[in-house]
Amino acid sequence: MAGIPGLDRRAMEAERLARQMARQPPQDSEPAFRILKGAGSSKRQRSVSPSAVSREIKRLKWSSPKATGIQQSQRPLETRIRYPRGTIKQTWAYGHARTDNDIKIEEVLEKSTLKTALLSAFMWDTNWIMGKLDLQHTKVIMVMQAETEAVKQQYHQETAYLGKILRLCFPSMEGNVNCMHSKLMLLFHPHKLRVVIPSANLTSYDWGETGIMENSVFIIDLPRLETPSSDMTTMPQFGQELLFFLEKMDVDEDVRQGVSRFNFSNTGHLAFVHSIGGGQYGSDMERTGYVGLSKAIRELKPDSKSSLRSTSNLQIDYAASSIGSIHDEFLTILHNAARGEDATATPISISRTAPKPFQETSSTSNIRDSFRIYFPTYNTVEYSTGGTDNGGTICLQKKWWTGDKFPRSCFRDYRSKRNGMLSHNKILYARGVNAEGKKVAWQYVGSANLSESAWGKLSWDRKQKEWKIGCRNWECGVIVPVMEGQKLGRKLGRSEVVVLSDDEEDAETDSGDAETDVEDEGEKKAVEKTSVPSMDVFNSGSGAGVPFEYPGTEYKEEEPWFFMG
């Protein structure tokens, strides 16, 4: 039976002794412990990590406050709220020039003031991430996968010597749940809670230290409430769904109470979306999987006069590192959900035939005209910095690709704007026009790949006579709309189409004429009704922008990178 991925008990024991010695007067020789960096881990044989990269073993030194001349009370206090409304970053990449849009794991953690860190991932290099923390002052909660009680007990036994420093949490893997794929960090600092939703696992290569793989990271800093409230009903959707997800993952109540002590008022423009492993009914069903995505789109309003709910012309560009056994029906379901359509709307009288999802929805006529999937070709992986030895977390089975119903024409080659980088991103870009005739654009960043396992399957339970959604994976992510003040239009002759302005009123850039004739006005309205924003809109605001080349090269005669058969 395998132990906790990446856990070197000797190193952790040395670390414990180092903490103990740090509390004593300084000695002639400093205590030290060793951490082997770059050790890969994998949960399943059919989903393995890239080949482990041989690395130098570094010695991390621990010194007592007296030895360094720094008292505990003089520790630097990071009080700045760096990302009050949230931002999206790219993971830093070794060998590439740094920009304002990338971030290192150390910059995410801010270990000098980190008190408690809840960490969730699918793949772990435990010693690597522990080496990024100051375990003299930081407690750690690991949300991990454990399929059986025996595995849970083994993990507890392996870490018992760490005492109160480490707490383990195991989301349910009952039924047909396949993997705990969610990536989430809750970083508790004295004056803020940093919520981090990355596509990266807790490994050195996913965070750019080998210079071969790129990921995306959503970050928002929430200030501590002056007066904590027990009424969660007034909390914005982001906070409510985050707490709901934590409860479903069986995160301890004291941690959830700690989250509620921070101010979520700046998250009203965002939505936290998730997939809860297993089957869900009733109100729980409405909140998770693609049904939860649909609900979030219907309810999220980037300004006071319009919503993200869009018409059938919605365009989707999806970058994923793993592709399931997909077909047009699945793409249509996800497209309808991204439009904000209600999957469970059914006729009043249900016949003997069970209702189907989106039975009352007018779907787009040809889904393949509205959906592009960014995934690397074999040649792109072969000529990447890491080469084919490092494509093990990019997964597509050949038997699915060659299937009659597989949407091969939707695929575009994923080529990073950082030359030679492979991608572990999971990003959904959506662009369309809403019912009010306004252009809308938003993106999803998180852990969900393009598969039914990630987004769920909705079915009618004949026995209970109600809807049920089943998700094989635990996933989470965030919806980030293009905010007011960012242009969603493009120039059209004498005038510019409607954009969202800072004062939440429609703004129009005029050519100088006081009036526009009826014919011009009609032409402009027609364009507004039929056109959608370009992908450039995602580069216009704060954040990392689109990390890959678009609209992307069609495969034509090339084949995708196949892994897992």
C-alpha cells in the first residue's frame, strides 16, 4: 500500500527536531533537514506524472529567533490586500522572463505571515510544498484523496508524529467517485484570507520550477471582518458556495467558521462553481456540476442592468489538459449551461419517457461552429521544452479520438505564448450577447477538464421522480466576468458599438455628430445583435490574459498527443 505522495518521513522528522531545537538557545552548529525536490506522484497508474527530474538535495536551515537577532514580535506582517477584487495569474516558468502576469508559489503563500494553510490537490509532492512553508508558525490542513478507510488510517499513522502541525481531510470517495481532482488553497493571515484557485497540483513542475509546464491561478484577498456575523444568507454567492463546498468535502467546522470571519463583499462580481463527488438531489443538485454552472450564470450580474445569460450565439474556447469521451451532445449540454439555460426545466406533464436535460431549451444548430477545444498535437509536445517524457499529465485516449461521434473538427493546437511550454490549464472562455442585446464575456478558471466526469451527468431518477446529478470527480473553479469599464465592442465606421462604462451606464463613442440617422442606428443594432466580442477582450483588463495562441491552428492531418492508450 503506497504512502502519502512525496512524503519523506525522515525529512519531516528532521524538521520536527529542527523546530524543537529552534526553541532552545543557539548551539555551535545549526540544525538542518533535507528535502528532495521534484519528486513526482500519481494516484492512478493510468494518470501518471512526468518523469521525475533529478535534482540537487538542498539543505534548509532553521535558526532560533535569538540566533538571528529577530524576536517573534518583530516578524514582518503582510497587511496589504494585494488583490481585493481578484485576479488571474500565470504560474511562473523557469527560463522565461518574468512579467506582471506571472506568480511564484512563494508569492502566493506569503509564508512570513501565514498562520494556517488549507491545501487541496490531486497530485502531491508533500515534502516540496512543506519546504515552501514556515512550519514553526504555520499549521497545515491537507485535503487529499483516500479511497478506503485503510488508506486513511495509514496516512494518519504516517503523520501522527507531526502532532497539531498537520491535519488531514478526506472527501468522500464512495460510489462511482473517481478522483479528488479539486485544487484549492485557503491561506489564513492575521489580517486577510487569501483564496487561491489554481489549475496546478502541488508539485514543482506544475508551479514552473522545471520550466516545462504552465498553469493558471485565481487569487483574491479578503479582509477580516471587524464584527463577525453568523448570518450567512447575506454573503455573496462566492462565499456561500465556497462554504458549501468545504462542508461537502468534510472540512472541519472550525476551519469553515474561520472562513466566515472574513469579508466577502468584494466577491459579488464572481461566482464559485464546483462539482461534488457522488450523486446529488434537490437543492444540492442545483448547486453543483454543470447545473451549478448554469445557475451561477443566470444569477451573476456584472452590472445592475444586465446578466451573463446569453443567447444561442455564445462562443466557447476551452483549453484543457485532459479530454474525456466527449461528443456533440455533451458539448451542447455544456454550451447550454454556459448560456445560463435551466437544465431541469421540463413540461408540466411528464410522459412515460423520462425528461432529458435542457428539454425546454433551443440549442444552437451546429455546436461545432460554436466550440473550440485547445489541446496540443503530438508535434507540439515532442518539440516542447520538456518533450514527450513530460506529457504524462496531458491525457487523451486514441480510442476516443477515433470514435465516430468524437468532435475532432473542434480541436485546435494549444501553443503557449511562452515558447516551448506545455499546458496544464483548464480555462473556459465564453463570449456572447445577452437578452438585453449587450455583449458579455467571462472566463472559468479552475480544475475541471473537458469531461463528463468533471462536469457531471444529469438524469431523471424514475424511482424518486426527481433530477439527480452524478459527478465522478471533485472539482472547483471561479467565473470571472469581463468587468464594467472594459470594452466589449469594436469600431464600426463612424461610431463604436455599446461598451460597459465605469458608471454602469451604456456608453457610446460618437464621431462628433449630435444625431445618427435611422438607417445607421438600425445597422448598428443589427451588428450588436449578431456579433460577439473577440478573444482580445480577455487581454484588456487586469490578469494574465489568454496564455495561448488563438484562434489556433486546426489539426488537419496532425494527430493530438495521446496518453493513456
